[in-house]
Amino acid sequence: MDATFERLRALDGKTVWTALLRAKDLRGAAVYRSGTFRLFDRPHAGANPVTRIVDADGLPLVTFRGSDMLTVIDGLLRVVLRPSFQIDVLDRPFEAENERAALTYDRVARELVVELEAGFRSALILRPDPDPDASARARRGLGPVEEGPLIDNSMRFAVGHLSATLRPASDGGVRLTCVGSSVRDGRQFADLFEPAAGAHYPFETAEVARLGADIRAFLSGRRERFVSFSGVV
């Protein structure tokens, strides 16, 4: 049996830890997340099996494609998505995981870019990109969609017709607003949503984890933990 596939089978169903590094020339700080490794997972009933690392709600932290180049180095599974994006997977925590710098709006936004692109891959649209030199566009020789931050310092993520917008909160932390479109009576409407547990996320590790989980849920079409202006969806 191929050594790489043997390692994948050994990880199947286990809790794993990931180091996600998205930076030009891979020079930067990794983002650490943990979840369950699923070798042959179906995101929904009609989907083909795909290898993913999922959170407690079964939503994608990391999605692997058949074209990804996987290698095993002393038990560490490594996937290089491009020269500026690398994912390492271990069956134990990384030693550097506790060496996190203080949380700020900019740091939270950068970490979300890394974990959401790892999970949703090319389906994710973001504006602006806080590290445009590390983007897939840069690899193709394309410039960023926006130069610098948006006028209100917000950051927007989208998958299909679902979007999530971050803004710095006036009293510190981050505020999240989501928009989902729907067709009713032949007309398209944009509906606003906010998390039922609160749209404000202080700069605390647990709250930032909740923020990432809420965004993954909304961009995956899971609206049960959100409230719209017309009630709970």
C-alpha cells in the first residue's frame, strides 16, 4: 500500500491538528486549528466523496482535492496548495500552537482568510485580501481586486449567493453581518442575518473560534443558528 494513503487511512475518523500557512514564500505565522479527519466524506447526499477536516458541526476546516500533492514526513501529512499556501496535519497539537500574538481586528481577519480558503478553496470570494501577494491571483500574475482596505475597514467573504461581512466593533472586537439571497414569487431578495448567539465577538480565543464556525455555517447554507429580521430561519 502507498505510504501516503496508508497515513490517510490511519488518520481517518481521528482528531487532528492543522497548521495553515498562507504567506508569500511561506514566510509568516501559521494558523492552528483542530477537527476530525474524514478520508471519504460527502458534504451532502449528492456529492462525490472528498477528503476533509471538519469542525464539530461537520463543516469544512480543510478540503483536499484529488489533484493536491500530499506527502508524509515523519508522520506529518503535508499539502502544498501553491508556493504561498501550505497545510500540515498531525495527530497531536503543534508545539508552536500556544505562541499566538495578541488578537486584533487585523489578525482575526487574516486568520479567517486562511481557514476559510482552506475549507472552501476556490469557491471562496473575499474582498479585500489582506495578503494579496499570497493569493491565487498573484500566482497567475493578477493584481488584487481592491488595493488596500475597504472604506469602512470591513472584510467580506462570499460563497455563491451567501456572504458574511466583518467590521471592527466600536467597543472592541468584531461584528458580523450576513446576507443571503432568495427567490420569492419570481423576484430575488437579499435578506440580512445575524447570529442568534450575538453578532459581537470580543478579542478572545473562544469567541474568535465561534466567529469562524458561524461564518462556515452561513457560507455552507446552514442558517439554523442565525436570526433574520423576519424571525429565526
